[in-house]
Amino acid sequence: MAEQNSPSAEQTSTPAAQPNLTPDAIEAEIAQTRAHLASTIDELTVRAKPREIVRRQKESAKAKLVDATHTPEGDLRVERVGAMAAAGSVVLLALAILHRRHRRG
């Protein structure tokens, strides 16, 4: 079993926990930590914007479409494109039929 006061635990302590730091060094570390925190908050703010979320989702969908329709060499997978077109046609036909039934009823 490992001891609780192992040297590795002491080495992982932050510089602020060490008593031999000068006040100027502590202030510099605080300023650096504040700047890092501010940039992290700014990044999270940008990521949480609805427009940014939509952009990432569109980018992801485009990448998935390219992966599904192209080989790793970049050639078009005609059989998959044809199958996707046929599936899309079936969906559109089903929607048209449902819309027509809804209008009549």
C-alpha cells in the first residue's frame, strides 16, 4: 500500500501553497490565473451562442455526408448516393400523401 505522504503528492502542490514565494510572485500568479479564467469564460461564452452551436452542427452534418458519400481517396460512392436519393424520394412521396390526406379530412 502507498503511503499518504508520498513525495509525489508533495511535488504536485501548487506554487501558491509553497511558503517561500514573495508577495510579488503571488500577485503575478493571481494575475495569470485571472487571465486564464477570463479566456476560459470567453471561450465558453462563444461556444454557448446559438449561432455557434448551429454552425458546429452544420459542419458536423457536412462532414458526415462527405464521409458517407465519398471513399477515403475522395471518389464518389455512386451506389450510396443513389440509395440516399431513393430514400429521399420515398420520404417526400410519403409526406405528399400524408399532406393530401390531411387536407381532405
